[in-house]
Amino acid sequence: MSCVYFRSSWKYEDRSLRYALLDGGHHLGAIAAAAYAFEHPLELVFDFDKAQLNQAMGFANQEWALSAAISGCTIPRPRREFRLPMPFVCGTDYFIPNPFIEQGYQATLAPVSSRQPLRSPTWHYDRSKFLDAIYQRRSARCFRKVAISLAEYQAILSALTQPIATCSQEAIAIYAVVHRVTGLAPGIYRGEERLQDGEFSAKAAYLCVNQRIAGDGAVTFFLAAHPQNYQTAMQMAGVLGQRLYLASTYYGVACTGIGAYYDEETQTFLGTEKDILYALAIGQ
């Protein structure tokens, strides 16, 4: 059995808590993909005493524990204190404190998310081809306003809606603003349910702070939730983001993550009061 704890270090004033947590989720998603590719069991753990682990590891205010990934069979054992304090080694030769990030981290440590039985995603990828998708995964820099097929879209959406292998429960809604999918009416969808017909590519670009790439693709996804625990929900959104990247790459479709958007206007556009956690776009 092996266990990997994820930590984050924020050293730039312009990095937000949102980006840092999404990045942590992407790392977890990469671990989950590798576990599937090599047929290893995996459990993602978000609810544990992070403050105590931070203290034991000597992180101070420079790095913090976010989550853990466990592969293999777990064996309950009594907890033992370290015999000696762990020395902290900074990843760079400088550190710029960010009070906003520090306060945000502390404020989002609790409460614990609701519990659910552990369920693993059920994928049917060719593992050799899936490994190639892992190696080839990149962020698109632009789209050519070309449609993707309905089969590609449905396969990607199916992968995105599989459960996350964790006992923490955060219900994340998947909204899709469809622009160019052959055989599917443009409009706003929640999962497979069509909420509103219409051509909203320009609106999607505007909502993502006037980034053309959000409207030039085939579909713009928004992930939303009423988080019980903000840290957990944001990292789960990052896991789903990484999953979307890999599923898109597997089926020959490009993907890009978008962390900047107008929160309240996006909520109004989608007709939801849920927090908007992440935006992503796919296309050709």
C-alpha cells in the first residue's frame, strides 16, 4: 500500500485560492488516470486532520496539505508521533507570504463533507491508447470553430459523469453550453437535460472574461456546486477537469481549462445559485 499526500505552495501574489485548489485536483486526476492505466485500486482522501499534518511536516505557512491518494490495501494501525521534528525545505530560494491565501486555506479546512460508499469510475478505455492520451495531454490555445461529432461528445460526457473514487460527497453539477456538436441542438444543458435552446458562443466567451477560446470551441463546460467543504469541492472539480482533458484527448478532441470567469453573471446565465467552480472548453 502506498499513500501520497498533496500539498501546495503559493509564492505569487496573483495566484488565487481557486487556481491552487484546482491544480491540486488536477494532480489527483493524473494519479487516478495512472492508477486506471496500470490497474491499481485508488482512493482519494480529503477529510483528515490537515492542520496536525502540516505541523508534523514542518510546513509552517509556506506549504499546506490538501488531500491524499491511497493505492493498495489499507491496514489500520495505531498512530505514532515522529521521533524527531521534520525539517522543512523550501522548494525555491525565496518566499512571498500571501495573507489572502493563508486565510482562505484556514477558513476552508472545515466542515467535513458528507460520507458515501467508495465507488470507482467504470471506464472502458483501451489501456494502451489511454496511456498515449496521458502522454499527449495538452491545453489547447485556440479552436477552429469546427464541430465535433455527437458520439465524441457523448463519450466525453459519459467519462466526465463517472464517480470520483472517494468517500467524501460533494455533488457537482455539470453544465454544458453546446455550440458545435453535430446532431445536437445548440443550447444550455445540465448533464443530458436540455435547459435552453440557443446559440451562446459569444456569451460563453464574454462570461469567461472575454476569452475567445471559450466560445470558439464545440462545448463550454461549467462545474458548479453548493460546497459543504470548499477545499474538497474545488479539488473534485480539478479531478473532473483532468478527466475531461484525458477523455477529450483519447477521442481526438482538444481541451483547455478556464479558471477566470464572471461568477455571478455565469450563475444567472445558467439559472443556478450554485457556486461556479471551474470552466473548461473542448473543440477542434
